[in-house]
Amino acid sequence: MLGRRFERIAAAMSNPTAAAPAESIPECPHCQKPMPLCICDSVTPIENRLALLILQHPQEQDRALGTARLLAKHFEDATVRVGLSWPSLSKALGHPVENASHWAVLYLGSARAVDLEAEAEIVALNRKGEIADNQRAIFGKLEGVVLLDGTWSQAKALWWRNPWMLKCQRVILNPAHPSRYGRLRKEPRKDGLSTIEAAATILAGLEKRPDIAVTLNTSFERMLARYREVQAEMPELAPKPAAKGRSRDFRRRKRSHPAGVA
């Protein structure tokens, strides 16, 4: 239980003469969350065959509920890049890539698996946004996966600002269950998942390793449980969602990752 840690930090914050305003609470160097929200000490490492590249929009500021860096901490072969555009996949990764078509980009955009009458959880699309032929062959040649971390509009910006993604294999998801965020973060579409949930689905499916999904989803559930604990003790670090329909700004900030991912 985190009671003692919360008591010490909360006491310092409530005493204006005692140092430690909210801004001085240390952050984890790995997930970049305030330490009371960090669960990095419980992360289980995963060996991955498919490399993972997470492109995070620079305005994606939700560190309290974001999952990109927590996701990356699970894998040795995972890279997080923050920015709007890169000249190529190789530049984004920081090393040469022989064939970008052997990388998948998870981007939902306007495509919906239900509209395409897709049955699989992971669906490869062609340039027309239709279900591609030879799904098994497409997935069998993949070497890595690119995830876009941000709101729907931020993911769209990343997609359009990086034309090299058109050389990659676009995929979408057809998840069996909605995001575990629940009321903490309302997704505008049923197929909108957090970044870590999206990675759990696509990596477990492509590598045929259900243990990856179990490990990542367990970490995500642990992160959400910690958030709710902190919410009760230190609401300034873990605020409750704004009331539905409170403002246009809140509706604009509704997130889905990846249309984006979180």
C-alpha cells in the first residue's frame, strides 16, 4: 500500500511553508510519470521478435494516464520518438531499414473493421483502404510495428506528415473488447485502445504469443489501479474525468490510441 508515501507527499503539499509544491514531486526517468503513479518496478521484461517503434506527438502531454513509455519499458527492442515528422523510417528508428514494406503501421483513421466485415482482430489494408489479399503472407514477412501515440487528430497529423508510412503495411484492429480505460478516459470509438492495449493485441497476434497480451494488459490494469489509488489520496496528481458535456474543449480532447494510440 502506498499510504505512507502519499501521506508524506500530501503533507508537504498542504503546508505552504514546508517546500514541495506539486511541481517538485519527482518523476520516474523511464515512464516520466510522477513517482506515486509509477509502476515500473513491477514491469516484466518481454523478448520480442517484432521490433516496436512508438511515434509520440509532441503535444501528447497526458503522462498520468499515458502508456507509451510504460509499454516500451517491457521490451529491449522498442523505440520511442517524440516529434511531428521524420524523413524516413530509418531516420525515425535511428538505424537503416532495408525494406519499409516489412513494417506495419497501426493507423485506424476512418477505416472501421466492422464496416469492412472483418473477422480477424488484426487486419491488413491495401492502398484503397480495403482488406488486403493474402493476409497471412503479409503478416508473415513483417519485421516491426509502428504505433502512433496521441489523440485522433494528433495521430492523423503524424500519418500525413510522414509520407514514408505509405511504404509500410497499414493495419487496423478489430478488438474483441473495449479499452480498459473505462470511465477514466472515454474513447470516441469502440475500437479505440490505449497504446499498450494496441501493442498487446498486435504483437500477441502476429507473434502468436498470448503471453505478451497477458503481460501488457496486466501492467495496464496495475497502472490504472495505481491511478485510482492516487486519485483518492492526491487528486491533484490523478484528477477525475470532467463531467460529460462540460465543455467543447473536453470533447476535443477525447482520445483514442491508436488512431492514434495512448
